[in-house]
Amino acid sequence: MRSLFLRIFLWFCAGSLLLAAVIVGALLFTTPDALSTAWRRVGRGAVVSAARVAAETYESSGSSGLSIYMQKLAADTGLHPQLFDSSGRDLNGSPSPDMVRDLASLSSPPQDRLTLLAPPDTAAVRVRGPSGSLYSFLTTLPRRTDRIVWSPRLILSFVLFGCLVCYLLARSLTAPMVRLRALTSRFSGGDLATRVTEASLLRRRDEIGGMARDFNDMAMRIETLMRGQKRLLADVSHELRSPLTRMRLSVGLLRRSVGAEGSTSVSRIERDIERLDSLIQQLLVLSRLECAATPPPMEKLDLAQIVTEIVADAAFEAQSMNRGVRLVECCPSVVLGEQRFLHGAVENVIRNAVRYTKPETEVQVRLFRPEGAGRAVITVVDSGPGVLESELTHIFEPFYRVGEARERESGGVGLGLAITRQVVNLHGGSVQAFNQPGGGLEVQIALTLADAA
């Protein structure tokens, strides 16, 4: 059971049902002392007085008068009275089997005193009539308690009411946590401006209120740190562009002044400058994407054409490295996007696959549309060494390198896939990486089709 609400709800229900069972058991197995209290509540003296009146009524008015009196007594008090003479004969009707057994068990109780019998909800009193004859007056308590316990409708009503109370209580305990969980999901999804704004949560003085306030403090600090980091990268990248431009000019002048013996060193300097310039360009692109508050202007794009062009260019360049790129499947697909960003995102993934696939192998690219999904999916599969499972989610982070030496040797700095993720996210899509069973890495890009957007 993973739902906290369900666990609390079931525990409350179990507790309520256990309490109800204890109460029902207490009512079902009520002790004679408890029923003696009930008889006192009815009034011992009143029962004795009723017995005397019954004896007097019988002697004065006979069985018919006694019957009228007994009916009125039953209607007024809810008791079930019976009057017997000294021989055990019922004087106001046919006795029930229970009454007969109770009378048989009555062995000369004290006169004018109420005596409890078995079952304990039955009592008897022996009185003497005006003529001096002895009479036994037996009666039972109204069985309202039994009817309350065993009434199916009442039991069902209590169960439903208890479940409703448990539901409301469990809901009141878990509802704030559900709202906090939704906010943490938004924050972890990249919305760093997410805050708890509900005054009802922030004003609480319990653990949930403390959690809400701590979340706001944490979110503010993380947002400040992340924005400061992004601003620093952007500022440094901008500041480095001017020195790079001057370095290019200086290298051009240097190449003219040195002879053939110095051209090798100058070429190495030029390559380092180009690499640094590429890094700065990628940093600026990533900074713009991360700081973009709204998606770029979108237009309908032929995704199949974009993928076909990228595969053709990558295949031509891969030939020099004894590698290949093949478009295995290309389903016509139209998506909403920004041409330059989307082209660069797909190109980053394919070029990254070409870089790491083994020599004399090929990178396989597919573009297909899952039936009923309303999206287009691009998969790029290489035949390289793959990535550790624990690192699959990290390869889309800026500057993350799976193999330090290998990455540097290949010329990558860990920004290409990070840019791809930002672009795909801005387009409302998703990007994931999977290891292939036979070796190699598969990167999957999913984009919403234009007619499904």
C-alpha cells in the first residue's frame, strides 16, 4: 500500500470497527449487574406497586379487568407483565414458554421484593392480594437494546457514518501533503519559481506548515544559486568573445610572419581557438535556452525532411572515420517547432552517436509515429560501449562526461546533449537514453505532432 491516504483511511476504519465490535460485545454480553441498573432505572418500587395493583384488579374485576390493566401497563411502560396464582396458573392469558420456565425457576422469593431471574432481563415479585392469596408477578424489560444492536439498517448507518468520518479525517491529513507533492514535482521539473503560496499551509503550526515554509526557503536558495550560475556562464562567455576575436587576428598576423617551420604551431593554436570558440557558442545557446521564459516562435516543420538532411550530412562526414549513418525508417511527420533549434538538437544526437560508434559500424536512425500516440519519435542507435545504467539520466546535464579521457579525445565538452534536452523540453517533448542489449546506446526523442498539439 503506497498511498498514505489509503493507509490512514484503512487504519481509522479498522479502529472504528474494532471499537464498534467492543461496544456490540458489551451490549450482547451485558452482565446481571448492568441489567440490575436498568431495573433500577425502570423503578423497583414501581414494579412492586404494579404487581399489587394487578392482584387487586384481578380479585375485584376478574380476568377481563386484569387483561385491560395489563395491556395499559404494557403500553405505558413497555414492560411485558404476567400474573400467576400460587399454583402457577396464568391469570391474564396463555403464558409464553419463557414465562413458564421463569415461573418454574422461582422458588418462593421474598414477598414484596423484586427478584432478578435468568435470563437477567426478567424479574419477579410475589405479592399478597386483598383476600390474602399469594400471586407471582413476572415481567421483562423492553428489548430495545437488542433491537438497536441487531437492526441491519442501523448497523449499516453506523458503518457508513464511521467510514465517512474516517474518510474526511484521512483526507484532511493527506490533502496538504498532496498539494506539497504537486509543488515539489513542478520544482523538480525545472520550474524554479515554484513556491507554496497558500496561506492556509504557511500559517499552520504543525509539521506540515513547517515543511511548507522550509520548502519555500530551499526553493529560493536553489533558484538563486542556479540563476547565479547561469548568469556567470553567460557573462563569462560574452566576455571571452572579444579576446577570441583578437586572438584570431593575432594568429593571422603571426602566420604571415613565421616561416614554414612555425606553421605547425600556429595551426595548433588555431585549432585550440576554434575549440574554445565552439565551447563559447554552445554555452551561449544553452544559456539562452535555460533562461527562455516562453517557447520560441513555432511553425509547422517537416520533421522527415530535417532528419533526412541531417543523416545525409552526417553520413558523408562519417565516411572519413570509417563509420556509417543509415536512415532505417522515415515516416512523414509534421511538428510545431523552431527550425534552427530543432535541427541542432537532432544533429547533436546523431553526431554524438557517430563519435562513439565503433569503426566499421553504422549509426541507425529511425523516425516513426506510434499508433494512437499523437507524436513522432526519433531513435538514434550506435554500436559504441554504451553508458552505465546509473549515468543514463546524467548524460543530459551540462558538462557531464561519462569518460573523461575519451570525451576530451573526441573533442566533446558535455554540452551537446544538454542543449538537445533544453530544446526538446521547450518544444514540449521528451528525450531519453537506453542501453541496447547487445551493446550500444539508444537516444529517443519524442515530439508532439502538429495536428495533435
